[in-house]
Amino acid sequence: MHELGVTEGVLKVVLRHAEVSNADRVVSISLKVGELHDIIEEWMQRYFDYVSRGTIAEGAKIIIHQSPATVMCEDCGKAFPINIRKMDKILCPYCSGIKVNLASGRELIIEEIEVI
Amino acid sequence: MDTIRLIDIKEEILSDNQDLADDIRGLLLKEKVFMLNLMASPGAGKTSLLIKTIRQLKNDFQIGVIEGDIESLVDSEKIMAEKVPTVQLRTGGACHLDAPMINTALEQIDLKNLDLLFIENIGNLVCPAEFDTGATCKVMILSVPEGDDKVLKYPLMFSVCDALVINKTDCLPYFDFNIDLLKERLQKLNPDIKVFEVSSKTGEGLDSWCKWLETEIKAYNEKLV
């Protein structure tokens, strides 16, 4: 259900940019969503259809690009992807280090919009 | 024919919430109020831990509570019985608290006479993780009956918190809860997180949790000088 709050955030930012560029209508909205967020495209679209009613973004298609979770090895500094749902044994494939930090997977960004 | 134009945005979706949260943090720093956002599933023991913590710390700090856990007044009545100022947010069916809601609550609180302000967030491990409330510190509770695999199911929550309180450790003999495995998984996601093993019921572990909190508050206040 948190998609509703996120969707309201999307609408606000999109309308601001669309108005600045004198758009008549927003056709699509591309989002970059880190794997750690439980954000489902279908729900985003449903909530967006609801909150955007009567605005120039009504009917816009939400496109989500999921960005994978990656960690950075503290020993060698190289990044590699991890399976966030199964984290029992994480070994750096480059140096076998076991100390890692989350490098990506928490993004929640509006990348671009298509307007007419 | 209308041509489609592409507009490059690259902007955080929750930037409005984030900006307000940063403003709140600035205000709290100025007023020397340490705000702790407490998050957990329903029934993990948020209210019990709060009450036990308030009892241990209330001689040293002026404490207040923002109570957001759904509509009923059950929790805020329990907290008010501890004689600390409490603001009940009417959140209806909301699944999380965000910066605008906390901002509204702060208007009803006398920050001048406060050192420590707890937010009891809505019982949920998904949504509250997404929204910065402006808190100085984020803490989550995981209770033993919930299981040690929750870090795999709710990675965002575990990744954003400064501390994890494993509550209801008095139940450990009855559950297959592997604390070492949990810590190992947590280490990968959030190596800096502090972990406390607590039983609000027996009082075990409360001292080290309260001690840590006390140290954090003192460090925060020293940052101001």
C-alpha cells in the first residue's frame, strides 16, 4: 500500500517538470526502483491512474526499471550483485572477502518522462 | 501530428518528503531534541519496549512520544500512564508515518522542554522503511516469534535502521530462532547496525539498550556545541 504514497510523489515531480516544458500531456513515466523496495508496477499503475485523474498526466504509462542489489567488497573495493532473498554466504568473487557494504538497490528515482 | 518529447528528470521520487525530513532534523538539532523512529511489525513489542525504556531514562531526560500506531487510543493511554507528553496522530488506515505527519505532530509539542522524542510508527515492516520522518535515529524491533528470516523478506527496513532490538528473547527456548544466522545476514546488508537482545518482559538486555541510547543522545547533544 506504500505505493500510494510513492505514486503521489511521482505525480508531484512529473507535473512540475511537465508544466515547465509546456507539455499538453504526459505519455509515459520511467522510474528506476532499487530491488530492496517492494514496489509492484501493477499497483503503481493502478494508484497512478487514480491520483492523476484530471491532470495532464492522466493515462500516462508507468514503466519500472528495477535496479539490482549490489554490494561492494570492503577489501578490494569491487562491486558485485547479490541475491537479496538469500544472503547466507556472500563471498567476493574477486578476492573472497566477506566484508561487504550495500552499494545499490535502494534507488527510487524518476528517470525520464515522455510528453506531447 | 504531435511529437513525443523526452524529458530527462533524474529526481528522487520522495524528494518533497526528504526535504521536509531534513528541515525537521535541522529544527530538532537546534532545539536539542533527539528523535527516535521506532518501527516493527504489529505485536513485536513497540509499546512495551517504549514503556520500559521511558521508565529507565525518565530521570535523566525529558521524554515525549508521538503515537502513530493506528487509530485506537490503546497505546497512547498506556504511554500517558507513564506521565510523559504524548501526541496521538490520527492515521486512520495509513500504513506508515511520513515527514508531513510528524511535522504536524511537532506543532503540538513543546520542544523547548524536551530531550528525547519517540515516534511509535505504525506496525509494518514495509512502508515505514520508505519514508524518512526527520528522526535522528531509526530503530526496529524484531521479536523472536516472528522468525530469523525476516531480514530476507524485508531487506529495506533492516538496511535503513541504526539499531535492531531483538525482543522477547525469553521465548528463545520455544522457537527455532537462530540469532547468529540473523546477525550474519544482517552484517551483509547493514554492517554498522547495532544489535540488542532484549526481553521487555523479564528486563533482560534492557540495560545495554538504554545505555547505548543514552550515549547516542549525549553524543548528539555534544555535536551542537
